[in-house]
Amino acid sequence: MSSRRQTIALVAATLALATSLSPVARADDPPAGGAFAFGLGDHMTVLVQPRHLKVGLAGRERNWEYLKHGIHELEEALEHAGKAVPKWRDLDIKALIEGATKAPIEAVEAAIEKKDAAAFDAAYQRLTDACNACHQSAKVGMIVIQVPKGPSPFLNQDLRPAATKK
Ligand code: HEC
């Protein structure tokens, strides 16, 4: 092999190795070599669902300081899901997520800013309804999100306002 050919072969092999080792998989890439691809349902379950739950639990406790942080994290989780999986089946997920959740999230933020409990409850219900409206339009209407009921499952995190913490 000429040294030029050797160089080309080496570059090609390095590129192939770098690609196979790359931790950043694009959403439209097929899973390489059976590697696990983080799909829309995974983003929803692992990032969006717990953030939605914590906002609901902290809201119940009227923990405004936490809520400012928590609603921002939920917004980012939704944004991230849309960026990571912009297309799902034939749907424009990124646009659907933004269209469904932007206004209700702003309403939740406004209620938190004013520390208005009744407005928060109404806006959080509206946001939860938006989750379900999108599930229905995406034909996964069997996925029903609700305002959390019962005790917090986060046994290692105190979601009450600072004054009530011991
Ligand atoms: C694009 C519109 C859209 C919006 C907005 C949306 N989802 Fe989803 N969600 C989906 C789709 C589509 C799936 C199914 C994905 C799959 O099966 O891979 C899903 C799946 C889920 C799942 C998985 C459920 C299971 O048991 O498998 C959960 C949990 C979930 N969503 C929670 C939420 C919450 C909470 C919100 C609101 C804060 C929300 N979603 C907003 C489209 C949406």
C-alpha cells in the first residue's frame, strides 16, 4: 500500500471508530450496533414526568421558591424532548410540544411570580390538560396525566417551603 493509501485507510478507520464511540446519537440515526436509543417515550418518562410531578407536589405545598426552579426545569425537559425527537411517526413533535405547552407554562410562571395559589392550581391543571391533549392528538390517548394525588414518592427530597422544613 502506498503511504497515501495508508493515510486514507487510517483516517477512515479512525473516523469509523470515532463514530461508533460517539455518545451523541442524533434522533434520526438508527441505533448503531444494537445500542440503546433514547426515544420520545423515554424522554417523557425519565425527564418530563418527574418534573411535572415535582411541580405538582411543590405547588401543593405552595413552595414558591422551589416552583420558580421547578417550572423552568419542566420547560427545559419538554424542550429537550422536542429537540431530541423532533419527528415521531409522522408528527412534528417539536412544534406540537411548543404549541401545546408554551401558554400554560407561562400561566404557571405568572401564578408563581404572584404567589397566587388559586391561579397556580388552575394553570397547573391547564398544563396537565395540555399534556393529555397532545397525547390524544398523537393517538396515545391511553397515556393520561393527572394532578398528583397522595403522598410524595420523592422520599429523599423535602419539597415543602423552607419555613416548614426541619
Ligand atoms: C407532542 C405532544 C406531547 C406533549 C405536549 C406531551 N407529550 Fe407525553 N408523550 C407524547 C407521545 C407521542 C408519547 C408516546 C411516545 C412513545 O410511545 O414513544 C408520550 C408519552 C408520555 C409518557 C409515557 C407514558 C408511558 O407509560 O409509557 C409520559 C409519562 C408522558 N408522555 C408525560 C407527559 C407529560 C407529563 C406532559 C406534559 C407536561 C407531556 N407528556 C406532554 C407526546 C406529548
